[in-house]
Amino acid sequence: MELLVQSLSPWLEKLPFDWQDIEQFGHKIECKKHHVIFRQEEKADAIYIVKKGRVRLFLTSEDGREKALTIIGQNGLLGECGFSSSETYLTGAITAAPSVLLKYPIRTFEGFLLDDKKKMRQWMELTNLKMNILTKSSLQLSFGPSRRRIIESLLHLALTFGQQDNEKSFIISITFTHQELADLVGTTRVTVVNTLNKLIEEGFLLKKEKYYKIPDIYTLSNYK
């Protein structure tokens, strides 16, 4: 059976990038959960490498509401939009878990990219991933029902972080809050809770302590 996952995962973890040879030049910052790294439209003066943890990128509306865009994990970059002529951060960034970051002056990091084609390719690949996620997210918010967006997020989490029991069964091995999932898919916490409870009642999803298990990822993928 076909596994129907139609959009890119907003969780960019386990990124296959290598920044080791420039880590020594970065200023190490240890952050608790919910630490604001930078805000939307602030002057972009630094680039960050996520050494450990997870960071949520988000947009803020004029009336103060936030829309989560993606979560960046180990080896990801933050603030690279500062290379553009706008010279401001296009999003805000806040830690979604205790994190360790490496901070670089923006022009210093730009020099690393210009001197190393491999690093330039890594930056371009990550930028392309983010662009694709934004495009898919816009399409889903315009036309996709919230239930389907929640299911696709569960499938992405299983495929990215899942511990596979057998050919069809996955345990999602990271924890997340109902509000984090709601922010990422563009719906309310109540909708997320109700959808997850319904999936559990119908046997498409199981929960043991704080972890979710998908008994049959193919069946969930085809859930209408």
C-alpha cells in the first residue's frame, strides 16, 4: 500500500550537515526552553547553528498572534535570512527545548560559506527545505482540513523520530505538546486534542505514558 504523506515535515531534525570545522569560531550559548533568540523584524546581525535541542521559527501578526512555521533541530541554521538586503530577521525564533547554540557575526558566517562550496551547498539545501515547507504550509492552510494536517504531522514524526516495532508499527520517540502541534498545523489546541482522542478511540493511535504509537502507519496514512 502507498504511504500518503504529501507535505514536507515541519520538524527539521537529524539534518545531515557538517559544521564541525567552524564550531570553534562560534560563541556557545546555552538556552532554557522558551528562550527568545531573536524576534521578527529585529536587525539581523548573527547566524546561529543549533548544536543541541530544538528551535521553533514563527511569525507574529500585527495583533500579536503567533504562527509556528517549522522546528529546527541539530545542525540546522537560524537567521540566515539576514544575508538578504532586508537586513532584518523575517521570523522570530524561540527554543522549543533546552538548547545549545553557536552564534556567529553574520558577515563572518557569510565568509565561511563563500570560502567553502560544501558549506554553501548546505546553506542552499536548508534554505530550499524551508521554502518548500512554507509553500506546502500555505497550500494546506488554504485547502487542507485540520484533521488531515494533524495526521500528516503524526506520520512525519513517526518517520523522522519513530522507533519501528515491525513493518507497520512506529513509536514516536519524542514528546510534543498539544499546543506545539496546533501551532505548527495552524489550528487550535482543542481541535488537536479532539482529533488525537478520536484517533485513539478508533484504534488508529495508541498512547503509553507520554509517547504515541501508530499501530499501522499505512492505515493511518489512508485515514479520511
